[in-house]
Amino acid sequence: MVRKGSNSPELLVELDRERPRALRAQIEESIRESVRSGRLLAGSRLPSSRALATDLGVTRGVVVGAYEQLTAEGYLESRTGAGTVIADVAVEPTSREPSSRPRRVSFD
């Protein structure tokens, strides 16, 4: 099933409830791949966890967990009162290795 986050037309998350992989992991994978491919750009705002959970038909905790994991990996930044946005990371060619992580870019 493919669903869009209502506040972000470029966010496309595909969930397959028949896969053995957890829904949270599928959300993480989808957002991570969108950042790596450059489809989601630095500063792009993600839908609220409530809105995305509603759109995907999952509990808010599943989305919150995915957002927290991606924040810990450096893909997202959470700003109090401003929501969750794509972090400023260098996009490298897509790697199939799940352990690859983005690099932070500094223009100092």
C-alpha cells in the first residue's frame, strides 16, 4: 500500500503489512532512501507524527519511533515548535548497506 503524508507531497511511504519487516522499519527505510536519493532535500518539513500515522493507518508511536531513529542517525532534525525536518546531510550515491550513514556538511 502506498500512502502520502498529507503535509508533504514529496513524502511517499510504502508499507507492506505482509512483509516480515516491522512497519516502523519500513517507514525508516522509505524516508532514509528518499533522503539518500535527493528526493527529500535538507530543510524539507515532514508531516507531524500524528498526521503521518493517520495517513498510514499506524499508531503514532510507530511514526515517533521511526522519526527518533532517523534523528539519531542524523537524517532528521527535530525542532521544538517547528516540527521535524530533513537534516543538512551530504547525499551520496545510494548504498544498499543498511549501516551507511549520511555525512554532515559544513560550509565554514
